[in-house]
Amino acid sequence: MEWPGVFVFKDSPEANNLSFMTAAINLDFDALAGEIGQVEKLRDVLFHAGFVPCDTPGCNCGSWHHRFGLRQRMDEICDELRDAEVLDNSTGNLPLNAVRKLRQRAEAAEAERDALRKLLGEAREMADNWPGIAYSADLTARIDAAMGRE
């Protein structure tokens, strides 16, 4: 779109002519609307190609940055959650709910591990206090000494 090229100076006789002023500043709004439509189409092309407008305050470049396959990464995460059998109807097929369910499973597994470690510690303590040969790291050396082998 080109500027109509009409300038009116305040001392000219046309300065008080409202119709002349309106004609002078009246841009071709149809062309402007067409350009706005073209800009919106180009924005859509960028969005669909994975670009987003820069909104980083530190950057402040005003340009567009690629999201590096955000949709593909999200699809990969959803596939892994389905493989773990947590992204299903029970979680509403929502990845966030699936991650919460996975975290609950991990917490339950950690609690079971801690209980088994405690049980193993109690078993070792009982073995150490058992009459006879005590369970310890140097059990082989004690057996060899008892057998007369050194």
C-alpha cells in the first residue's frame, strides 16, 4: 500500500476544507483489510509450523521462535504414559492425571522398598544375634578359620 502523497499545510486554503482533509487522509481501507488478512494468514502458517511469537522479556526481539516440535514431544510423552498403562479412561486420558497416577505408583514402590529394607535389617540383626556363626561380611573367613584353613 502506498501513501496517497497528499500533504496539507496549515496555511493552505485547503486546510479548513473538511472534505479535502477526509479525502487526503482516507486510505484505501479495503487494501488495508486485505493486508491485515494476509498478515493473519501468515501468522497461521507460522503457528502451524511450530513457531510462536517471542515473549521472553530478556530477548524482546519481537520475532518468532520455533518450539522445537512441542507437539511431537507431547505425543512421545503420551505414548510412554500409555505404555506404562496410566494414560487410560481411569485418568480421563489426561496426561497430567496420568503423571499423578504414575507418581502415586512410584511413592507406593518407594514405601514397599523402605519396608523391605527395614525387614532385611531386622533379619540381619536377628542373624547376628543367633547362637553359633553370626552373619557378617567376613563369614567366609570365619568358616575357613573354624575349618582350620587359613
